[in-house]
Amino acid sequence: MFAVLVAVAANASPVTGPGSALYATDAYPGFDLESEIVSPGRKEPRWFGFIFGPKKDSPSEQMEWCRELEGDRSFSKAIREYDALVREWPFSPEAPVAQRRMADLLLDDGELEDAIAEYRYLLDFYRSQCDYSAVANLLYKCCEMWREEGKRFIFFRFANTIDVRRAYEALVLRAPGEPFAPAAMLTIALLREDEQRYDEAVEVYGTLRNLHPGSEAAVEAVFREAKARMKLLDMKGYNASRCRDTIAFLRLAAAQHAADERAGELRGMLERARAMHEEESWKATKFYDSPTRTKRSAYSAYERFISENPASPHVEEARARMAELEEVAK
């Protein structure tokens, strides 16, 4: 398993590196804050160093010792000793090598959550001393595996869904220019939907479409965003502004993707949103036609309704009532 992942990462083209803007949190609405995603601090030597610290006196000797442990297949001990090297000599040439080997061993042992944390630490603190793109792509594969692993369990804890999503978010923030970024953002939006946080899902879909126009993920995002917007209309009750925004989005999406085989779904959602808006507008209009309101305000309300909803089945009724109001005014 690990060998395959390494091969995939090694063949990835370097798009993002040490000189890139890695933490563009303002550009990613719908993501958790970086502080909530878990931004690691610099590792420090452990207490009781004579027990938990490195067993050798120099980083080169410690590195040799770790390799001997690997050769003896004492992998758990090797992981601890690599970690001790990084903590004791964080600025040595051996430290980034030890950090990478530790993450690799954790991945090979199937400890995905710990492996993700260690690869992320490698990108955060040794980004100029490692193959940034290769590690980022390997980290993406880890996130994919962690997500799939969770799907195998019948009772996948809600908290784990959040942890997996935050792992994807942390990766996109660190490698926004990598080829996997659009697919990762699509997954983040889907996980937001799993949490029933449709507002945040819509924000992520929109950001994905804006940052990666033309990508397969961006096209998929259009249709998923449309469904998420309709769920919001159904769940949160009528809101005129939200309804108008949804209609505008669906109108544009249906026009831009008219050739897509799913375009009929967009048109169907558009008609349903329009019908919802027209019905609520009609109720609001009728509210003005009451003894507590002036005839002039009622007349203006019907006039506005006809202007905004010329195809509504209520138009004839509105015109008839306007005629009655005109007669009363005379």
C-alpha cells in the first residue's frame, strides 16, 4: 500500500512550494478557522529526557540507531526514536529526514490519523527541506484513505466526519495550487453536507467554482450547490433574499450547462424555486390588501407583484382586484 502511494506522490508535478501562500484562510469561506483545523506547534524535547529522549549523543548517531531499529523491524521503537531526534535536534539536517521516515512508518502501519499529523508537521516546519509537492500529494492520499476507512464502519461517529473534513481543509490551505485541490474542495463540501451545514457547503462549492473554473470538480459543484441551495429553502422557511439568490443562481447555471444531461434537474429546481417565490410574494401582497392598510398601498402591492411575476397564475386575480380598487377610489 505505502509503496503505491509513494509512487503516486513522486510522479506529481510540483505546483505549490515553499514560496507559495500556504495559509490563504480569507479565500476559503466555509472552511473552519486555521486555529480550529489544528495548526501544530514546534515539537520540544520531552520531560524525563533520560527515559524518553534520544538514546545517542548526536543527530547522526541517532539517525544510524533509528535505521538499525528499522532493519530489525522494530518499527514502533524506530518511530519513537525518530520523534526524539526531531525534538532534540530540530534544526539538524537529519531532522526533516527523521520526520519523513516517522510519517512513512505510521502510514505503513495503518495509523492514518497520526501519519496525517506528522506529514502536516513536515510541510509546516520543513517545507523547504522536503519534496513539498510529493508530500502534499501523499497527504491527500492519506486523507482519501481515512475517509474511505470511516465509510466501512456502520456507526461512523459524527466527530470523525469533522476530523476528516478538517484534514482536507488543512491540506488545501497548505497546497492550494496542487492538482488535487479541486477534488479535495468538492469532498470538503460533501462532508459539510453530511453535517447538514448546507450554508457552509454552498460557500465551499462557490469558492471551488471561482478558483478552479472549468475543472470537472467545478462542474460537479454547480449541480451539488443547486441541490444544497434547494435544501436550504426547504429547511429554513421562506426568505425572500435567499430565494431570489437561488433563482438567480439556478437561472445562470441552467443557461451555462444547457448541454449537460443533468440540465433538466436545474430547470426543475428553478421552476420550483420560482413557484415558491411567487406564492410567498402573493401572500405578502394579499397582506397589504386588508382593512388595516390603505387602498393605495394595496394597489401598489398588486402592481409590484404583476411586475415581478408576470407569468404567475395569480396575475389575473391581481388585475381584477386592482380594477375593484380603482372603482372604490372613484
